[in-house]
Amino acid sequence: MEAVAGGAIGAVSAIIYKINSLVLAMLMLVGGVSTPSTDDRIYYSEAGAELMCIAWGDTQLCNYNPEREASFVASVKDLQNAGCQIDALVVAGDIVENGFQSEYDSLTDDLEKLTKVDNFVMASGNHDIRIRDYEQATTRYYDFTNNLNPEDKAIDNIYFSYEVNGYTFIVLGSDEMRFEDAYISDTQLKWLEDQVATVTATGKPAFVVGHYPLKDTHGLPTTWGSSLWESGSIGDQSQEVYDILNKYPNVFYITGHLHTGIGQFTYEEIGNIHGINVPSIGIENKDGDFNNAGTGVILEVYKDKVIARARDFGTGEYIPEYNVTYDLV
């Protein structure tokens, strides 16, 4: 009976996906989906960069909400219009809204057009795993990620590392199904420490990507809309994750989850950790100075520094007043 119910839900989801695709096509035909400007294309701000990474949060593609896909499609067009090759697109979780296969299929259709992007580093978020069997949800997530990347970079675990141009992205994920936060097992914590220690020992920065911020950071709990300290954060293991990341130099922790626009809560020094909380690409943001859906951050990595450049990908415009330079030690 459970299999029949699951099949019925999948069939309905597929039908909704087709309807949504038709609505989106009509919106594009009549000009309801904006095309980003090419007047200020993505480019390196200085010579000598060794890595360009696009950091987005919460695409949350939803097969019954064409507005989210419209924002996503516009942002994808901005990447495709780039004046240089982009080494990696990082999405800090909540890739899709409900974990439906049809939602992943729609996202894949859009991303496969991105010949300007070489690698896709996708963290899982609560929306990707929270409303179905954990094994089924994670398998869909693995398949989606693996379809985008080379075979030798395939993943089969919720947490993993991914190397691009000699730089390492360390991706966290929940070891069990949770509704809003994550469970980071002792095994994952030990793995995280080994990874960060190994990477930073080389003198290079470690880019840790997780959907959920640490507690009491990036305006929490206010930016989550709750008075409970853990609300909006990674959850019970927040202190353990902080203790690991804080031990080492040049650690960047890139997160989403809060749907907070570009502004005072985007960048934060958390002890020794460089915290970057990126807005939602698919959903209108809040609590920032730039709350459009489709906003995010570009990281340019040099031998001695990392430059973070805020951008509205939906309109194709930089937001230079929210650029930050981190000197590596």
C-alpha cells in the first residue's frame, strides 16, 4: 500500500512539474521572466585568481511555484553570461522544496545548460530530506549531484569533500531526518576535524559548506523569528562544530537556511571563523538591505586573500558596497 501511495504522489508530482514548466514557458514568452543585464557581467576583479566560486543559498525549486523557478532561471542565465569560466557553483542546501524527483529533474534541466560552470558543490538542507524516508531522500540527492559532476567525483554520503583547482570544499549534512535542524554524528564530527586540519595544514583556506548556521550567529535567533537559541541553527551539535572550525586558520563557513538578504547579517567573524550566510536564490529574502530573490556571493580566491563580492544574479548587477576582502594568514 505504501508503494502504491508513493507512486501516486510521484505521478501527481510529475504532472504538476509539466504544468509548471508550461506556465514558466508562457511567462518567458510574454516577458514575465526578466533577463539579467549583460552590462556588468561576472568577471575577476583582479589578475592572479586561482578559483572563482559562486555561493548561493536555498534555491528551493518547487514544482507548484513557477515564480521560484523564474528567479532561478534568471540567475542561471547570469552565470551563463559570465565573462569568464566559473570553477564551481556552491548551493548551501535546500536545493528543492519537497524532495520530489520532479523538482530535481527541473533543476537538472536548468543546470545542464550551464556550460560556463565546471563543478557543482551541492549541500543538502532540511527541505531536501525532511518529509520522506531518509534513504530515499538522500539517494535522490546523491543522484542529482552525481548527474551534474564527473564520475570520479561521485558522492554516496551526506557529508563529503570536493576538490576544485587544488582547493577543498568540505560539505556537511544531517546524519538523520530532522525537520528544521541537523544531526551531526560523532563520526561526522571526527571526519570534519580531520578534513579541516589536513586542508589548513597546507596553508590553503578550508571552505566548509553547511545549510545551517551556528547558533547565535548571523542575527539568530531573531532572523529565524524565534526566541529559542537553537532555532535556525545547525542544532544540538552547534558547539562541537564551532569548536572544530575555530581551532584552525583560514576557515570559511558558508551557510543558507535563514533567507536573509545581503546586508548586516551576511558576513560575520565568529571567533576565528569567517562566516558567510548567503540569501535564498528562489525566495524573496528579508532582514537585509538587498532582499531580492536571486542574490548571492561570488568568492574569488587568490594565494594570499579571498574576495567576496555580493551580486544580484537575477538582474545581473554587482552590489559593491557589500564586498569584503579576507587576508589569509
